[in-house]
Amino acid sequence: MTSPSPAREPLDTLQAASDLLRALASPVRVGIVRELAGGGKYVHELVAALGVSQPLVSQHLRVLRTSRIVTARRHARETQYSLTDDHVAHIVLDAIRHAQE
């Protein structure tokens, strides 16, 4: 008895997966997602956690927002960033664990 062949995904689904991986293809963006996996954070919290400049964090947040990986919510004069859903956090955390093996 043979096992069933894996389902073939439509090309647009493969393109969406490729776009997601491209959006994550930066150590700073991977770090941002790792930090946001624990809950929403403000830019200054991400700067402190990652040890990079505020303009650099903001630039990478813009890429993640454009890719709909993170969302932003205004709180008075600050903006809190959070993950759109937990799926991306699982991908990033698994990749980090894999790299540590």
C-alpha cells in the first residue's frame, strides 16, 4: 500500500508563502517577530530588546506592516505593534530553534 501523494498547492498559494518568507528574510525582522511573539510592544521596547537604532526598527516594522505580518495601534503619542496572528511567530521560533541545533 502506498501513501497518498501530497496535495499540490496552487501557484498563488506558493507565491504568498514565498512573499512571507521574503518579508522575514532579515535578522532584525526575525528579532522583531520573536519579540512580538510575547505580546504587543512599542518601538522603544523593540529598540532596547534588539540593540539597534530606532530608525532601523521603524524601517523594518514598515516592511512587516506592508506584508501584513504586524499591525499597529495608536496609544496617545506612541504606537504599539503586535503580530497579526500567531502562525508567523511559530515559523520564526521554530527557525530559531532549528538554527540553535
